Amino acid sequence: MPADQAACTAAVLEETPDAVVISNLGVASYVLSGVADRSRNFYLWGSMGSTTATGIGVAYGTDEQVTVLDGDGSLTMSLGVLATVANADVPNLTVVCFDNGTYGTTGGQPTPSIEFAAAAEACGLPANSVETTNGFTEAYSAASNRETASVIECDVTPVDPDSRPMFDFSHITRRVRDALTEE
Ligand SMILES: Cc1ncc(C[n+]2csc(CCOP(=O)(O)OP(=O)(O)O)c2C)c(N)n1
Ligand SMILES: [Mg+2]
């Protein structure tokens, strides 16, 4: 039985309550907003393939923990970004790829099967592949405490949550920026 995406997302917020969390468009953002709508949530809308790249940019701008919740379809679209993560100076970045084996947000079409952790390791990054919620929680704790960027591939059961985050892009961005710059 694969991991529970909502429980893994909750584990991220429990382990790193102050993290900036950048969530892939669609399901990852729906789940995150359902677990907790917080000012340090950076929900992406529409911009498939750019979640991890956005994480690199944000990680350059803050010393706080930055956690990307990417999707398997989205990360496949921009797989080369793993090489950029490995070559960027972003020790505060953790990239999670929720692999539900589908383009879940658009109706569950199957995605190509990719070993994301192996691809990350081939780029020089520490990486884990996990298949249970407990395995994820352990791997995330280690990754977020590591002095380098890390990647976690997490097999999850596809879900179709009811929750939806706000749809005001400039407000989402401003809210994150303000949360990082206020005392
Ligand atoms: C460039 C681009 N192509 C296609 C889409 C349509 N689209 C939105 S979400 C999505 C599926 C994303 O799949 P994945 O990253 O695996 O996330 P999941 O929905 O499974 O959580 C697609 C194809 C888009 N928004 N942008
Ligand atoms: Mg998917």
C-alpha cells in the first residue's frame, strides 16, 4: 500500500513548521491547502514543470528551510532541473516528488515510470525512494536536517481532494514574501 499524500504533507509541516512549502499545481496544492493554509505555502497554479525550479529560486532568497512538493508528471516535464539542484548552492532545499503514477489533476492518465531517486543520485544528490508514510517521515526528517539539498521520491495513492487553495496569484506570492521578510 503506497503512502498517504495528506499524511506525508502533514508530516512535512510537523517536522519543519517554518518551512516555505512550494506545491505543484493541482493535487499537491489541493492537499497542502487542506492540511493547513499558511502564509508560507507557495501554491503554484497552471505552471506545470516549474515547481522544483521555483524552489531553487526561493531557496536562494532565504536561509529558511524550503520544501518542494512536486508531482511525478511535473518533475518528468523538467527532469533536468535535478542537475540544476545538484549544482546550485541550496543546502536548505528538500525536493519531494509525490509519485502517484498518474497525471492525477487532469483525470488520472498514466505517467511514464521513472526512478526519480536514481535520477537524482545520478546527478549527485542524496536521494531516497519511499513507499510508506512512516518511511517518508523518516526520510524527510533526515533530508531536512542534511547540509545539502536532497530528493525524496514518495509513492502515493492517487487522491482527489475537495479542498482548493486561493486563486489569487499575486496575493499568494505577496503573502509568502511578506511572511519571509517580516520580523
Ligand atoms: C505545460 C502544461 N501542460 C499541461 C498542463 C495540464 N495539467 C495540469 S496538472 C497536470 C497533471 C500534473 O501531474 P503531476 O505533476 O503528476 O501531479 P498530480 O496531478 O498527479 O498530482 C496537467 C497535465 C499544464 N497545466 N501545463
Ligand atoms: Mg502525478
